[in-house]
Amino acid sequence: MQQPNHLSQAEGHLKILRVFQYVYAGLTLLGIGFLVLHYFIMNTMMKSMPEEATTPADGSEPPPMPDFDQIMDVMIWGYIAGAIVLLLIGLVNLLSANFMGQRKNRLFSIIVAGINCLNIPLGTILGIFTIVFLTKPAAQTLYGENQSPLIPPTP
């Protein structure tokens, strides 16, 4: 059986992880604002392009100009997809932080931590620390779960 000191230390670690989950979710949702800003900058740049290409110095025919409206029509789908991904990642991190505070759905938080590992570097750091902590016996005790039979009991 673990000593109460280990459990209070584990509770402190869980609180810190919870705060970092909230911060990471906020940063992820802030990324949607950067996507919107990037869209407006790109759209302004595309609309300010000249309608026709200038004639080259050798007098040959200028190459055809691309249709920037079509380019932006394609790019907007990338912006929408990126915003949806960022929104989902932010929401699952908010849920994970809430679950950590309620001490339930430990497996959900581990899965979210694995997804966070794909987002280098902050998500990877947060994901690894979350996985390492939530797989410890002290975390299982905090969540009110029995230790896995695959892990031998500590003397």
C-alpha cells in the first residue's frame, strides 16, 4: 500500500497536468484565430495581384496568369479543415482536463495524451508527461481503480 505522502504528491502532479491541459486547449483554440488572420492576409494578397502579366523584355507572349479566386476557393477548404482539427483537439483537451479534475475517464485522458504527442513540441511534452503519470499506480489509486494484474504488486 502506498503512503499518504505519495498520494498527496500525485494529487499535486494531477493538478499541474490539469492546468497544462487547460493552457494547451486554450493555445489550440487560439490557433483558430491565427488561421483566420492567415486567411485574410492571403486573400488580400491574392486580390491585390495584377489582372494581367507584364510583357517580358524580349517581346514574347507573357505566360497566362493563374486564377487567384480559384486558388482561394481551394485554400479555404484547407483553412476549414485546419480549424475543425484545432477545434476538436482543443475540445478533447478541455474534456480531458475536466475529467482529471473529476478523477474519472483515465483512459480517455491517456488517449488524448497520445493524440497530443502528434503536435510537436508542446503537445509531445504534455502527452508524454500525461501518459507517464496516468499509468503509474498512484494515479490509478487516485482514480479509484485497481492496479492492473499485469503489474506485480509493490512490497
